[in-house]
Amino acid sequence: MKGQSFRATSRAAIMWILVITFVGVGFGLAFGQSNELVVTLPGGTLEKVLRRSWVEPFEKKYNAKAIVVTGLTMDFLAKLRAQKGNPQIDVVGFDPPGAIPAANEGLLEKLDPERIPNLKDQYPFEVQKHGFFATQWLSNHVLAYNTNFIKEPPKSWADLWKPEYKGKVILPDISTVQGVYFVMIISKMQTGGDLYNTEAVFAKLKTLRPNVLTFWSSHDQVAQLLNSGEAWLAPWAADRALTQMAAKAPIALTVPKEGTIYFTSQIGIAKGTRNKALAEKYLDVAISAEAQLMDAQEAFLGPANSKVKLEGFLAENLAYGETLKKMVPPDWNKMDQVRDNWTERWNREIR
């Protein structure tokens, strides 16, 4: 009898252990607890740097796995819209033309500074009062050129129109964020200050068409065309051009006399993610001083964390400190209002 009682008790204990185990697993699944996170990164060289500065430290620190999806800003916005209510991406990084609509459309979780401690170290001018995204880096728009074919640095955005560059200019397509920045800076050039004068800028852009070889839609495309000499001149992002320069490519950059636009890039958590706690940890790693310093040193991105201190070449060439003060910040909300019209005009009149 004692043996039967013991066996019965043992079976009961085992059953309770199994019940508790299955309930625990079910509880975890119900609330989406997982050590896997789906995150977005830009592709190319920048992806390789961010894997070292963000992904690998996150995975090591939290014994987690980050599944990387690469693409561009508007791709990520489209994914968030298509997956609204059931996001397949947990953490998304994108430039303002994607981040602002995502925040306005309720596609992002509100960030909690108590759970993301490094938010407190963001520069004051970068802090978003609505709290739906953080700044992941800064960069600026430049004119990049092939040094084998252009010996004297261009001095003005108007140099894109020079007859000797016929068929050798590549422009960022309006479907890219760089395309929007390009329209802004040409508007400024035409008006002396207005970044959003649609009529002035499109009247001028129509006359540039003979010089245009193609409209680029990826950074790798720009690098390939400039390196090969098929293209000589391109409006581009400073960090991408500096990366090519560091690799000893025949590429240099210039900030034309009319100035340039600096821009921030954002990072947020998809609304409704089933991995919110882990997503907060990943975001905190991405905006940490350690990650931001590596991004500045290896990818030439201006740091968003105020604890990062730069000197020499980096301080002089990145969107940082005194150099940043010479650049023009765009009004992203205003830009969001004109983008659809610009896209329609571009596709009808420029391409």
C-alpha cells in the first residue's frame, strides 16, 4: 500500500510538473515571450558595421537572437502599414519620411525612458516630444564625385548643370529619402532659403535632364557607378561617401556653397510587438554611447548620444558639434505634407 501510495504521489507530482510546464510555455507564447527579435537595418557596408555595433553586443548581453531584415525607409514604412495589428518586425529604423508617418499613424509603440535608460543621453534637439521614436544617428547631404574625372571639387549645386557633365550625373530617385533632400536643397538654391518652393525647384530640375545618366535607388548603386567612372557626380549621403573614401575609392565629397541639409535617422518599436521588453533592450543598445562611437568611427555617422566625443577628422566631417551648426535642418512635418505632390511631379516631369 505504501508503495502504491508513493507511486500515486509521484505520478501526481509529475502530472503537476507537466501542467505547470505547459502552462508556463502557453503563458509565454500567449504574451509573445521569445529570445528572438526581428530588426531592420540598411544594407551594404552600413549593415556590416551595425551588426558589430548593435546586433552582436545585444545578442551577447541578453543571450538573444536578432533576425535582420534589410531595406530602405519607405520599404519599412510599407511593411509596418501592411502588418498593422500583427507586426512581423519588432524594431524598425528609418529616416523621417518613414518615421513621421509611422508615428502619426499609430504604427509605433511609445518609448518608456524608464525602460530605455540611454534615451536620457540623446541631444535635446533630437528628443521627440511625442516619444514614439529615438534618434539613431545623424548625417548630411553632399555632392560626391569621381576624382579621376573631376579634378577640382565642385563649388555649387549648380555645377550639376555644367555641359561637361552631360550623361555623367546620377540623381537620387524621389522614392528615396535622398531624393527628397535633393529637391529641398535645389529649392533653397533657387530661392535663397525656401526648402519647399515646388514650382521653382521643378522648373529648374527639368533643365537638368540632359546631364542625367540614371536615377539611383540604392547606395550600392551609387558606389558602383561612381567607382567605375560611369557616373562622375552624384548627390549622396556624407557617411556613404566617407566610407568609400576610407576604402581608397576614387571618390571625394564637397559641401557646396549654398550649404547642405543635415538629417537624423530614427529607430522605433512596432506597435503591437509580442517582444516589447526585448525590443526595448535592443533599442537601448543601439543608442548607447559605445555603439554610437563605433558607428562614428567605422560608418562615419554623426552620434545621437551626447556622451560621445569626437575630435579631428571625424569632428570636422560628420554632422557633429560646430560642423553641424553650419547645416540646415529641414521641417519634417512640412516635408511630409509636400512629399506626395513632389513624387507625382517628379514622376511626370523629371523621370
